[in-house]
Amino acid sequence: MKRVVIIVAMFCVVAPLAVAPLAAVPEPSADEVQANRRRLEQLRKHQPEALEKLRAEAKEFFALPKERRQRIVEMHRELHKQGPAARARLYRVLDRYVDWLEDLDKLDKAAWKKVAETTDKQKRLELLRQLREQEWTRDQPKATRDQLAQLEGDARTALIAKEKAGERRRRFDWLVARTFWAELEAEVKGRRTLPTRSTELPTSVQNYVRDYLMKMFLSQDEKDELAKFEGQWPQYPMKLVELADRHPPALPGPLGPKRFAELPARVYSSKEFLGMGAAKLLKKEPLSAWVGRTLRIKEGAWPDFGVELARFASQRGHMFEHEFLAYKLDCLSPPMQDFVKKQLKPALDGKESLRLVEAYGKWPDYPQTIHDLARDHHLRPPWFTLPAPKGENWENYRLPRLTGLSP
């Protein structure tokens, strides 16, 4: 299944390499054809073995019935409508399912045949659950197997759930120990504190969480999610990273500031933004009120307020911190600038390059175009989501969540 999805991505829209008529699948756009041809040319030059493997697997795909091919193409396209994290998770599910089916084919051909011949989705899911439960039971200690043999119905289900929860906890603990060994050693020796709440984070991260995530981007439900994990490590930083990843400041998320009073003061209080003589004109009133009235930037709606704010900033050559309202390349962090220059731009055709040029200087057009083009080319932009002070590796906190081992 997973192999065929990849085949579709690389082969079914490239006419010169097709090994069967393509009437069975929806017609690709010209942009899709060009993008896939460029990727295949890169494989031909640098990975000929991988190209030959794809050719062989393409024959497997085109040997499938017409309806099956259409469903696979549709699944592939639906997968690539998902965000990077969701898409990666679904591909891992496909990986595990393919590996499990191959093992089942070797160990129990009768069971494999039954799975293959069951076309009803609900019946197949129930069959898979039964087979997985049988496999899990066989792997348990004798005492557990004996106990399960004496139980039926809800009592058996409850014991299985309890044992599986214990397994997940143990696997999670081992993963945490392996991933954070250096950090755990440093805490034991008194060299650092592992964060369990915002006040234990490095100062730069505290400021960002307070002024950006909590003040502008997170919904109340998301704030409540984070609050549930206060006092717990590594659950609290894991949830913080997850929420921050949902709200890159460069992109127009569902929530955002609607007026100056909702912005961190340092976003608009610089001389570069206000103008050199602005400080002399300030009266005894909140700076946010003075700025809103004096600059004549319309307040009250998001993302409209962000559009106006970014336009004003671009006129004065001002760039906000943390990629907030990024309207040109220089507004992006160094990793994102490298990504655009070294990964994204070389992958674009003339029409796509023109889209990026036309979006330059405008928010949210510029970052959204980067995001969309990266998705089309299966690239993952390293958007800024949290400050990374020395000694802090946020990627570690993504590992447990992405491997599905979070308790």
C-alpha cells in the first residue's frame, strides 16, 4: 500500500515513463507533470537504483484493477492536503501496516488471505483488531495469558487495556531516558532544571510564550491543554512544542491580534517602526492607543490588522522579530532563508518562481506561497516556532509525540 502511494506520486503523472494507459487515473495538471519530471530527472542523475525500483513498482501499480488505481491516486492526493505533521504520521501508519501485512503473509497465509478478501471497511477493521489482539496475547507472559483465558467480555477488555497502558508507559519511559540522557544527567548534577511550567523555561522562551503564544495565537482550549501538563516533565514541554508548531508566527493562523493593545509593546515601540520623532509626540496615554490613532492603521479584525501592520512596516523597512508578519526573505530566520534559497527555489519551475516573486513584499502572501510551494514539492519548511537558546533542542520533544509513545 505505502509503496504504491509513492509510485503514484512519482510515476502516474509522467507520460514518458508510463508503462500502461493512464485513462484509469485523473488527468494531472501541467504543473504536476513538470514538477514530477524534474524530480525524476534528479533520480536519474543521482539515484539510478531508486529509479529502477520505482519503475518495477510502477508495473505493480498499473497491474491493479482500474478502481483500485483510482482509489490509490485519490488517497495520495488526500494525504498531501494534510499538514506536514499529520502527513508524516499517516505515512508511518502506512509503513507499519505494510510491514505487518508482509509478516502476516509469511506466518499465517490463511489470515492474510482473509484480510485481503474482506472488502467491507468495518469488517476489515474488526478483523484486524482481532488478529492484532491474538498476536499481542501470544507475546504476553504465561501468567497474563492464563489470566486472560479465564476472563470474557468487559473484564477481559479491561485487563487488556490495563496491560497495554503499562506497556506504553514503559516504552515511553525508556524513550525519554534514551532521548534526554544528557539533560537528565545535568539535572542530577544540579546544572539545569528540566522545565515543567513556563517559569522554568529560559528567559527568551518565557517571553515568547507569554507575548506571542499566550497573548496572540493560542485558543482558550489550547491554553487549557497546556495547563493540564503543568508540573509534568517531559509532557509540559512536549505539549508546548506541539502547540507552538501549530502557530508559526509567519503564517496567518486562525487567531491573531486585532489591535495594538494585543501586541507585545516591543513589536511596535521601536524608533524604526514609529519614526525618529515619535517619542517627542507621545502624550500621557497608553502607547498602544497613541499608535493606533496616530498611524491610522485600521484595527478590529484579524488577519486584516496584520495585513495593514505588515504593509506599514514594509514601507518603513521595519522587520518584526520571530518571523512575525514576514513579508520578504530578510524577515525570515536564517534556517528559513537557507531553505528558500537552497531547497525551495531550485525545485521551482518558471511559473512557480513567478508566484513567489509576485508574493514578495506582501503578508500573508509571501509566507503562504512558500508554504504552499513547499507542500507541492514535498518539502518541509523550518518555520520559526520557538526560540532555541543554547543547550535546548526542541526536536527532542517532538520525538515522543511523533512516534506515538506519548502517555
